[in-house]
Amino acid sequence: MEAESLYPYYTKHPAISTDTRNILPDSLFFALRGERFNGNRFAAQALEEGASYAVVDEPQANDDERYLYVADVLSALQELARYHRTRLQIPVIGITGTNGKTTTKELINAVLSQQFRTYATKGNLNNHIGVPLTILSITAQTEIAIIEMGANHVGEIALLCGIAQPTHGLITNVGRAHLEGFGSFEGVKKAKGELYDYLASHGGTLFLQNDNSILREMVSSRTVNQLVSYGFSPENNVSGELASANPLLDVQWTTRGSGGFHAIHTQLTGAYNTENILAAVCIGWHFGVPSEKIGRGISEYAPTNNRSQLTKTEHNTLICDYYNANASSMAAALENLRTLQADQKAIVLGDMFEMGNDTYEEHRNVVEAARSVQAARTLFVGKAFYEHRGHAGAEFYETTEAAKNALIQHPIQNALVLLKASRGMAFEKLVETL
């Protein structure tokens, strides 16, 4: 069954389900398969629990007309999303980057939703399954969509662009992450640059952090239809600066030639978020959102996803930034902590995943960087960090549970505490002890 044939079923049943633990009523169930599961085996259950149809690619026990047969369920989902996208005559902003893409997506949505009916990627649905699901969630009432795109190998952003078909795009930055899949930093640049390639070949608009030399070099090798710049230098279309970070950020911004500055008080911590804020300001300005609405959208945005999230407990103030971690984001988080004023600081860092052959070296670099920050206690957690145990003045624990036990026995109190790790380290377990 081709996407065009499947589309009428979708228009009558626009809710999509992929997990029998959470079947949406009157939905289309896509029987996806992975290394450890096969959705075809749960198709009958999906129908019993309220799905209207099940899209399958394996024979079922009976010839129930509610089974819709396709050659490959994942391809069918992606092609259906691609077909739906062609019927949406709206701006679609594609976002990728090594760090900050989710926060930037949320900030852009906070700004644009002040003026438009928007739809943005929910949570972290930014891969080859999440992007199609996001596209299929966009309705005729949506005026602008913001689509986050993640990747851990070359070619993935190109695939996602083919599905989402962005008219506008932004790369937040390019750093050393997912090296296991990309092979090298040059591989990271090539993969992220696939968004620039798509925009260049389809006459799209590119938002550029023009003070980032890597991004500027990547753009220079491509012919872009329209480029809108932001950053810290006054020659950018939108420029700004960090006014204060204590620890929440105050940012001011202006447009080229205007002469006047607008001030924004945020609920974000981390000086590195200044660029993400300016990206949202720039995109809001480009789409004609008034400055007071831009400020309101950013000021009202409060992170709740353990990305640069400030949390106050009975004993400490925590910088919760443990949804993801890589070499560049670790460096930025440590540099931010260095600049913040606090009577006492503590550092708790967990392993960075998917670093490939660079795992040992990159974790060693983080250990050295962390030790240069004046902190009352520094804890390194995880097997990769544990390889570097023995450094004076630091604590090393092989597991999160071991670190938790140590914090229970010897609590941290009255400190500003940075918690940074890859999501798989489950650092939320440590918050309970802090």
C-alpha cells in the first residue's frame, strides 16, 4: 500500500500509535520493529485496545480488513509523513546541532507562539521515527512548525530533511559528540551540514550564528538563498550579549542599525544559552513578532527537561543538565560554573556515551577541566570516568548507585551543584540525595 493509498485512512484517523502500552483511541497503529521487538506481534492487541487500523508488514492470524499491509512499516510511516508534509503550505523550521537544539526549539516555539499557531517537536522525538510522528501531528490549523532533527551518523539529517522538508533552518553549533557513529569531527560537520545542503538546494532561509567560525565556514561553501545572521557582533541582523548570570540569565539584544536594546530576564541558567536565546530572538524578529512579545515568550519559558534547569532543594541549588552530555557541552557547563558566584560549589559529572575510540581521551580531558574549577567536592561517575580514578582531590564511582551511597554518607550542603551526564546515567537518582 503506497502513501497516497494510506493517506485517506490517516485523514479519518489522524492519531498515530506505535506502542500497545499507550494506544490512542481511533488511531492508526504502526507495527514498527526493532532489534528487540516486533510490532506485528502486537497488532491484534492494538486493535482490541482501541486502534481503528493496524499497519503491518507480516501476515496476521486472520484476514481482518483492519490490517493494512505494507512492504515495510517504518518506510510506510516515513512516506506517509512525507506525503502529509507536501499538503502543508506553511513555514517549517528545521533545527539540528550538537548542543542546545532542544532548548533552542523550545525557545523558538515560546517566541513564535506569541503571534502564531505553532507546532513543535514534543520532547525528544527527533529521529527517523520521531520526525515522521511529529509531521503527522501537524494539523491544518498550524501556521508554523518547528522540527528538531537529531543524528548519530552521516545521512540521517538528509533523510529527515526529505521527510520534514524545511523551508527555514538552523544549526546551533557543531561539536564532538556521537563520534562512535560519525567517525570524526569532520563526520559531525558533514552530517549536520546536510541541513544546509537541503536549504541551499531548495531555496530555503538559513539562520546563522555568524560569530561561530565553524558554522560560518560551513555556510561559505554553499549557496544559500537567504541568510539571516545573529550573534554578538553588531554587524549581525540580530545581536546581543549576556548582561548577567547570577545564576539566571539576563540578556539584551538589538537589530542592526536600530540603536536601541531590549532586555530579557530568563529562567535559564548557563551562559552558553545566550546563543540559544539570540537564535529564538532572531527567528521571532524575522517572522515579525514584536519585540515585547519576543521578550515575553523567552521570559515565560521555564525548562522542565533537565536541560540547564535550576532546582532548589532543602540543602542546595542544583544546575540539572543531565539529559545529554558530550565533550563540548561538558566544557561549556564547567566554564559556566566557573563564572558563577557562590559561597561553595560542587561538581557531579557522569559518563558521556557514544564517544567511540575517543572515549578515554575525552573523559580524561573533562577530568582535567573539572579539576581546574574551584569546587569543594568533585565527583566523577561511570565506568569511563572510573578509568581515570586516582586523581587527587576528586572522587570516582563506577556506578550512579555507588555515588548515591557516597552522597548519603557524606552529604553536600549549602552549595551550587552542577549535575551533568548522559541520560543513561540516570542522574535523577542523585537529586534525591542533594
